[in-house]
Amino acid sequence: PRRPRYAGDKVIRVVPESERETQILKAAFNRLKVDLWQPSSTFHISEGMVIDVRVPQNTSRSLLPYLQQANIHYTILISDLQKAIENETGQRASRHRR
Amino acid sequence: SLPAYNYEVYHSLEEIEEWMYYLNKTHSDLVHMFSVGKSYEGRPLYVLKLGKRSRPYKKAVWIDCGIHAREWIGPAFCQWFVKEALQTYQTDPAMKKMLTQLYFYVMPVFNVDGYHYSWTNDRFWRKTRSKNSRFWCHGVDANRNWKVKWCDEGASLHPCDDTYCGPFPESEPEVKAVAHFLRKHRKQIKAYLSFHAYAQMLLYPYSYKYATIPNFSCVESAAYNAVNALQSAYGVRYRYGPASSTLYVSSGSSMDWAYKNGIPYAFAFELRDTGHFGFLLPETLIRPTCTETMLAVKNITFHLLKKC
């Protein structure tokens, strides 16, 4: 069976605490072309801003260790995005919907 | 029937359109469905005009949902609003007064192509689905495409970016169609409400600059009362303020355009939540989200009816 589209994807939250972290995050997100949930663009990323970003599975294998090495703290908001999508529509089976 | 339609689930575009057709047929005393134009992919852009035909000229409120495709709670709220209007018109004196003294133009899905795409291909799609001749990327951010400081700060000129402003202002047929309608009815429409997600905020102009609007005290007090009313339902806190400082600077937004076009009360709601579910707000939370938001919308409407 075909792998569900968002299997293994995560949504993480990171709040840059310094200008250094801000620049690192901007560069990383621009390079990796992640899906920013908030803010809507890397242009808006600044110190103290809450950043939520969807990270595809293959990207998280490099991004998350990179953040750890750079000593940038992050939290995982949604650890299994595919499951979260399925839970979103609890009243109808998603396979019927789509 | 009206009670049989489930307002606590997310509906596909086709279901929403069928629902609009149904209401237009069965509630002709309060509902009139029309189209303001066609989307890029040729879909009709439907709007419901709600209100009692009590007098020849009435002021109006414009409500749109789903400018950004993935923000599904927006269209869910627009449907909820219509449901509440029709179901409580006879029993709620406040709703009766609203629909007697005003018209409500409700556009349940602004970005119809994007919404359909988020249902069928990519749940997290944001933009429209227009094609770009030079790049393989599709779509324009429909909230960066309005002719108000177009493509300045907070918008991107790159077609592959999620905040792409488009090749020129009102390049998107959806934006052009709604802008045309609002321009044509600018003397009638006294409030513009646009529904997005997520952040739990009630925003007013300006988005494109840090500055105070001329009618700040009226708009600020409307916002203050609205978020208090909203919070009274379940204790959920919404921040409020000018979009530029409360959220971030962005140019070319519909709210700023509406305000510049002469609509004195222009607001953008960022509905639930603040990130726990994000765009994937579960269907079980549609009811409380919409119930509290109704209180805010009714509050703004009554503020509008009183002269500030």
C-alpha cells in the first residue's frame, strides 16, 4: 500500500532566544524549504517569536540534530502528523471523505 | 434539511455548495445566493446574502472565510454563522434585529480552488491554484494580492513562496471578483470580517505599517468588547490589536484594502487554536470555537448599529 503522504512528518515549535538563533533558523528554514505554519514567512522570524513548522520525515533527520547541535531548543507539537490528520475528522472515516 | 446538515464536521467544497443551493431554495425569505465571479479553475464564487428584505436600503456586513485553503475552521465558522442566523431568527431578538436592520454577505469559501486542493491533494496547501508561466510552482497568497501597498514588507515576489504576492495586484480572479463587489457596494458595507486560523487573535488595520487608524477608539473598543464576549463562552483568550504589532507586518491584505476602500470596521479573526492542533483543529472543537466566535461577531455587529 502507498505510504500516507504525511507519515513521519512532525510539527515543531521553536522560539529563537537570540539574534544568533534567529539567523540560524532563518537560514535553515530557507535552505530546507520547510512548511511554516506560523509565521507565514521566514521574513517574520525574529527573536522571541513563536515559530511552528511542519518538518517532513526526511528533513527532520537532518534538521532536528542540527538544532540540537546548535543548542536551539525546540518542542514537538505534533509527533505524528498523519495520525493527527486522521484524528481531525473523527466523525467520518477519512477514506470515505477522500 | 437545515437540522440534518452536520455543522460539526468539515465539509468538502461540493458539500458546501450543495448546502448553499439548498438554503437558497428553502429559505428564500432570508437567503439569496449569487456568484461574484469565477475562480482560476472556473469554479463559481458563491456568496449568500442573508437578511430580511425589510426596507429598500440597508447597511451590510461582509464576511469571508477560507482565503487560505488549509484553514478549514474558517469555512466551518461561516457555515455555522448562517445556520445560527436562520435557526434563531425567530427566537433570538438580537439575531432578528441583526437580520432586520442589516444584510450579511457571507462567502463561505473564498479560495475555492485551494480549498478543493487541500481536500484532494495537499491538506496544508495555502495559496490559490493559479499557474505561473516561468516557474513550476502554483498559486498566489490571496491575502497578499490586494492593492494596498502591494508586495511590500511581509510579502514575497517569488512564485514558489507561500506569501507570493502575485505578478500584479488583483491578479487572482478570486481577489479581483471580491474587490469589484466590495468597491461596487462600498457605501452599503460598513464592516468587513475575514476569518483565518490559527492564533486566537482579533486584528484590525493596519497590517502593512505601524500606525494608528483614524477611527482607532471606535475600532479598539469594538475589538475589546468582542474578545470579552468571546471569552465569556469558554474562557478562551484572544489577543487583539493592530495586525502589524499584534501579529506581524504584511502588505496586500484584504483587511487593509477593505479599510482603505472606506469600510470603517475591518477585522481579521485568527481562530483557534494557538498551536496544539494548529490547522488540524479536531471536529469536536468546531462547536465551541464557532459558539464563542458568534458572540464576538454579534458584538461587533451591535457596535456597528450604535453610532460610535
